[in-house]
Amino acid sequence: MEDPEERGPQPESEPASDEEIIRGALQMLHELDDTPPQQMTALCYQHWFEQLSMTTRDLLRLLGHDPDA
């Protein structure tokens, strides 16, 4: 699993396409499934919570819902 602190700030880019959002969600699930329990630190949980929140909001938008409603 990639250490979230090693990535640093991400550059602003164009919004992802529907396919990219879905592909990213699937990749995230695979990475979570492949993360050994001994790597599940508090930092890891915090990182994946934020990733899951952002991905869920993106998927809700794709389905036509406002995640902030």
C-alpha cells in the first residue's frame, strides 16, 4: 500500500470522467483488500476514510444525487 504522506500535494486537474471515477473506486477497493492487517495503522485508517468519502461522493454525483444535500 502506498504511504499517503509520500504522495504530497496533488496538482489540480480536469474533472475525472465517469469511467475514471469507477476505475478509481475499484482500484481503491483492491488496494484495501490487499492491505495486510499489520499495515492498518491509525494513519492508514484516516487516509482510507478520506479516500472512501471522496469516492462515495463522486459515485453519488454520477448517479445524479447531491452528496451534500
